[in-house]
Amino acid sequence: MEVIEQISLLRNRLAAYRQEHKQTQIGYVPTMGYLHDGHASLLRRAKEQTGLVVLSIFVNPLQFGPNEDFEKYPRDTERDLQLAEAAGVDIVFLPSVAEMYPKPTQTTVSVKGITSRLCGASRPGHFDGVATVVSKLFNIVQPDKAFFGLKDAQQIAVITQMVEDLNMPVEIVPCPTLREADGLALSSRNVYLSAEERSQAVVLSQSLAAAEAFISEHQHFTSEELVEAVKVHIRKATLGEIDYVEALAFPSLEPFTSIDTVTEKRIIVALAVKFSKARLIDNQIFPIRK
């Protein structure tokens, strides 16, 4: 496994690979590090589908708000590299902030519409930072396929929209959310939870199970009724503060009033809950019975 810190060196290495292996695809997994089994599952999927796997580890300052946890975001490069090697990664791209942003950025990428809800509403500017850095990384790596976890389904929707709108030659591959045995979605931010908060955090996945039960029991319902059923479950089970609970059409993330009016084949129930030092997100996508 190679570890490369400079953009120019990575480009040269990948250009040489493409010249030598013209029929082999390059797979790419962008991360902010502090890797866990969820990331490893993406890397394994990339290894199965492509010939060369590139992992990037970069905590992107553009996607953090002024009062968010950029400086405190968990980092453990040595452990990350061990996990990456075990997962079969070929190249780790490990740039510094100065390498990625040698001078103040004058150009940003902004995806409209789908970024105005969910995390985009509660974290203004977040998805501009995500879209900008992913665009830069796609231009640097030029992968054939890029692998993202469905735990952040809005991020996948945003990146997919960006790729389609800008005709980027990369296939976005959504991958299932990995969970702990009790249902908590794997996240680098889980490390922030106290023991009591960790025991309460299972409410996120449990509330999605409540949403699934509600949907199976009601052939006709409004988004407001579905959302309220989820909120009631969360309030009963945790002292965490609800940031948002929303039910939207998927993948457009358009609001709907009644389930009967949804023109897409799926809806998503997405939620975010704030604990003392961690804001956790989760979601589930449900097919619509017509």
C-alpha cells in the first residue's frame, strides 16, 4: 500500500497505472478518517468491483461551520492506515489542508434544492463545502467508481446531482449502512458519546423501526403523521434534542403532503439527534406500495 501526500505525485502515479492497465477501473472512497468498519465495508466493495482502490483521508475545513468540531474532529492516522491495508487499499491519499487549499478558495460548488433540507437546513453551507471538496477530489483522482455509505443519504443525493449536472465521468455507488449489534449506525462521532448517551443513542435506529411499523400499518398517511410518530418515539426514549425528523420523497428529497401524492418509488425518513458533544444522523429508505 502506498501513502501519497502530494496531488502531483498521486496524479502521476494514477496516470502510470492507467497507461499500464487500460481496461482496469479505479475505485475511490473519500473519507475524513477515523475509520471504522463502515468505511472498511466501502473499501471491500470497491476492491470487489475495481482493480485499484484509492482511499483519501482529509478532514475538510470547508464543510464545518464556525461553531462546529473541525479542530476536535477525531483523528488517528496510524490506525486508519492499518485498517486501510487490511481492507486491501492500494493507495492512500493523505493531503494536508495546505496541499488541498494552498490559497483562499475563490471557487465553490453549490447544489441547489436538495441541500435546503435536513442537514443542509441545520448546517448552512455544509453541503457547499462537501460538493466543493468532492469535486476537487474527483478531479484529482478521476475514478471510474466512487463509493459512499447510505448513512448520509442526503450527501449521496447531493453528490449524485452534482455528477449528473456537471457530466462528471464517475459512477456513484451507494453502499448499505453498517450498524452495531444494537442497531446504532457506525460513525466516527460515536466516540463523543458518554456511556449513558451511548445507551440512549439506539433510539435513532429504533425510531426508524417505528417508522417502518407505521408505514406497514397505514396504507394512507401524511408526512406529518409519519414524522410525529417518529418524534413521539424519540422523546420517550432519550434526553437527546431532536434536530430534525423529516419524511421526503427519495432521491429528490422533495416534501410531500400525502403518501398518495408521491410520484417517486421510494421515500426516506431521516433524522438527527443532538447529544451533549455529538450530533448523530440516521435514515431509512422505504419503497412505496402502489
